Amino acid sequence: MVTGYGAVTPLGLNVEDTWRNLVAGVSGVGYISLFDATDFKVKIAAEVRGFDPADYLDATTARRNDRFAQFALVAGMQAIDAAGLKVDDTNRYNIGVLIGSGVGGLDALAEQLDVLKTRGPTRVSPFLVPMMIADSASSQVSIKMGIRGPNFGLISACATGTDALGVAYKMIKWGEIKAMVAGGADGAVTPVGFAGFTQSGALSRNNEPQKASRPFDMERDGFVVGEGGAVLVLESLDYARYRDANIIAEVIGYGATSDAFHITQPMESGEAAAKAIELALAGVERNEVDYINAHGTSTPLNDASETKAIKKAFGDMAYKIPISSAKSMLGHMMGAAGAIEAIVCCKVINEGVIPPTVNLEHPDPECDLDYVPNVARDGDVRIAISNSFGFGGHNSVIAIGRYDGQ
Amino acid sequence: MMDVFEEVKKALCKANPGLDESKVVSGALLKDDLDIDSLDLVEVAMTLEDVFSLTLPEDEMENIATVGDIVSVIEARLKVKSG
């Protein structure tokens, strides 16, 4: 059961602001402000704007956490608060944390590499390692909230957020834990990270910020780096009932496969991705799926192969299901992407509105499904799936359903 | 000559920006009174090494419990240096 969520995104410092902007078709992409991008070929990103850690965290906690972990902390605190989950001596060992990160504390590492080179090993910060390690997102939430069940990270590139939710869901389903605080966080808008992504050829070279992320459009030419954190509270039905929690929606399935093909390119046929969709929908009829939140990165390869995967998994039904890409507005929040997109699925189910895929102006014959172009649409959605794929051939899909209260 | 205590106080406040300066007295316990843990102490030592242009031996830093202990280690080192 999903009983709470929180998020810090390029479209807002909480879920409600983010959702409102998504429905309105607002783009969170702009020129890079976090570093001087003069010498960079790509000068745009979807940055989290107006985020001051001091608004949420004491000075020591803020300073001892890399930006990605700050996002995780704030989104985690929001989620736990929204779930009305009081952590105390009666339950602290029954709750776990699993907030993944695609790259961890890249900024901290880059900064201390400079110190190492210019001032030598005895001047490297004792906080480098605790700030850099990707599991610090989970650990810091555990420390802050007094949660003593398992806490660990998980990394599967851009599928991280979805895999974290999927694993948390399974841990609860198997009866290992009553509740999990799960999601993803990344803050990779740093010079070295950016240079690396640019060189890998995956980023859009479009320097018109709000037009650059254009999933499924003929003129798409790469993704836009985003950042942020998104966290959900998942718990068993028994525990949610026991503490009389408000149930927002229900995770009903999770599937994960690998392309076994290439380190950055997806398998063109979408075969393994289709298999992940099928696994997530075990026991669900294809015609019961009312919405697909696409991975939809805006890279030429992803959007074409994802379309093939959807067709393979759904057959002719594929043409009838509304599909949209939140990345057209949020950019690619990396490890947080799957988690914010799961939150979007919850909102779609509860609000009856499907946010659009913006910048879809020139249809691509290879992408011929219903991507809800440019304008939000009303929709009665009972079951939604969220696709996440990642460098390394990860295909992860989570299925979320309306909770009817039976 | 630099006031060792004042420099130690500055380094402690830098390591813990939320620190109430009036609490930084010679007998104050680093961990219990000032919320300075072992990682902070490494940072404090690095700051002070730069300020006084000296090296603080790890074994001497390990036994430090109070603000006064840090001051003593530095004063001893400065004496070795000038002597």
C-alpha cells in the first residue's frame, strides 16, 4: 500500500506543486545555474530551483550531506509526515529505508579530488566518504527519523527509483518488514557528471531549454539531465489498517529484466523491456491497464524501442492506452525518475487527470501510440504502469492500482 | 603571536556552524557539550594545522576530550617548533 509520498523536483519542492505544473504542461528545464557551463556543449538542465537545505535541515546535517542526500532527506521527511507514520519504540525495527541513487555524491567526490590534487592527501575531507557513498541517502533518512529496520541503497542507473520501489514492495509482500520508506535521489548537475553524460552522446544538444526534452517527437535528440528526490511510504495492508493510515494506492506488481546487449543502448526490439511489463502485470488482463507512464527519455533510441516494447506487451491494445512522459517536463531525474513517476501514477489514479507529453509537435512514424500530446486529459485510471530503463540494460516496471478499500 | 584558544574556537565553530560560541570554554567536552564527533575533529585538526603551519600527530589527537586538550597539544607543538 502507498500511504505517503514526498518529492523535491525541478517543478516544485513538494508533490502538490510538481503535480500542478505537470498537469499544466510546464517545463522545468532552464539554463544551468549550478555551475559555469560556458565551456560545455550542453548548457541546459532541469535543476531544482529555490531549494535551501537550511529551510528543512539543521546546519550540521545540511553541510554533511551531498545535494542528492539532502533531496532524499527532505522528500523522505515529507513522505513520512504525509503517511502520518510515527516512528517510535513500538515500530522502529519494523520499518526500513531503501532510497537508491544512480550516481551518489558526485559533487563531493569531484570537489575532494581537486583538494587531493592541489593540497595533498592530508587535506581531503573526513566527510568525503560518508557524503559520496550512494547509500547515504537511505542512511541519513534512517538516522534522522530513528528508523532501525534494514537500510540500504540500490543502483540500476536510470531505473534505480523503480527498482527501489519494486524491491521494497517485495520485502513487504514476503512479510519481511511492515513498512518501507523507498524511492530515489540524484543531484548530478555537476561539471564532471555533465561532461560525462555529454560525451556519452545521450544528451539533447537543443539549446532552447523548454523545447529540448521532446519524447516521441521526430526532432528529439537526447535527454535533459534533471535532479531531485522522490520518496514513498509503502506498507502492508495489515499495518496500514492497524495504524488507520490513509491508503493512497496499491503497488500490484513489479517486473525487472535485462537487455544483455549494450552498456548505453537499449535493445532495439524492446523484447526484454516487454518481458518486464509482462512480469509486472502478472495476473492483470492487458485491457485493465488504463495508463502507462513511459520512461520516455527523448533519446532517439529509447522512445522507439520503448514503443516497440509496449506494442509487444499489449498487442493491439497498445494503441488504446494513454501514455505520457513526465520527463518532457521534469527532465531526467536519474535515480529519482522512477520514484517521481510512480507518484505521478498514484496522482493520475486519484485525480483522474493524465499529464501530457509536452513538445510532441512532429509525430515520428516509429512512435505511433497515444502519448497524450501537449495537453492534459481526463481519464478514469484504475491501473497504471510506470516503465524505467537504464544504462546497462535495466528494464524495470512497476504496476500501481487504485485501492478500493476491500 | 596568535591566541591559540581563539583559533581553536574558530575552528570548532567552522566545523559545527550551529555551535553556540559561549559554550566553547576550556573544559567543554567536544562530543557531549559541543556535538563535535571524530570526523569533525579531523576537520578541526586540518584547519588548525593550516592556521599554525604545523602537523598534529594522530596519536596525540586520539586522546583529546576537551577544548583545553586541543589547546595543549597545539601549544606543545608550537613550543617544539620554536625551540
